[in-house]
Amino acid sequence: DRNTEHDIKDLSPSCKGHTFIGWSPDMKYVEGESLLYQSADLPTEDGSNPVNPKLIATQSTVLYAVYRQHTITLRFFSNTFDTVTGVVPDLIVPYNQPTLIPNIVYERDGYGLYAWATKPNYEIGVDTSLVYVPGEDWFTFGDSYTDTEVVELYAIWVVREISLTFDFGGGVGTLNG
């Protein structure tokens, strides 16, 4: 009915990898700009009262479901007690959007950063846990993680190989030992 107050019903729509947050008359909802209707029965994410639980329709109106995409946080750990230079900030990864593991300068004397592992005591050639090479591998947040989860990745360090060359300056000789 025209000019009648209508309760916004929680119809419980769902979208994989997303949380339903309400209804909007704007097809392209913009947080803070678009109008959002929420069911009085639908708890808000911050625990506050729903926004606009009642709709007064003066004409036929289409309301579009509004969802918040799930995200996880990748947190990087140096995995050593040695001094490490460089900072690897947390990385927010949206649901089902492949994200390149950043190739950030992260250094430790005598070692090179090989990759990031999902467990701290990873052994190259022995372990079968997931490993991500910076600048080459993509992390995808799929169904094995939950919304807002923090995934910890640990640096895998390898000893830097060095070579030592002797120049005898035109002479001859042998090295002992």
C-alpha cells in the first residue's frame, strides 16, 4: 500500500563468500552514500541497532540485496631470532580473488628469503605444507578459511651461497685445505 510503513523482512538471502547486510534501492550500493534498509531481526556487524528497519513506499520499489565480501588477513612472520631488515605489512585478501604474494625486500645476514610457509618449522624438500614464493605465487582465499581469519605465513630462509676465487696474479700455486 502507498504511504504505508513496511517492515523490512530478513529473507535470508545468501551469496557464497559474502555476508548479507541489508537492502538498498540503489543497484550499486555505496557504503556511507546509499540508503540501506536492515531487518529489525538482522543483527548488525557492530552490534548496533539496524539502520532504517522500516520502509515507506510511495511507488513501486525494487530493493537490492547488499553483501559485504569476506576477507582474510595474511600476516607475515620473520621466523627467526636474527635481525631482519624490511617490513612485510599485513595483506587483506578478498574472498575468491587471487592475490599475488608481494615481493618485498626482506633481508637477513647470510640468508635469502626463499618463500613463505603456512607453518613455522617448514623443511625444504621434506615438508608438504603450502609454500608461497614472493612475486610468483598467488594466494586464493577459498572455502578452507573463514571470514576475518588471520592466516600466518612464516619466512623460509636459505643460506646464501658465496664463492671465493683466488687470483695468483700470473703465478702458480695450490691451496691447501
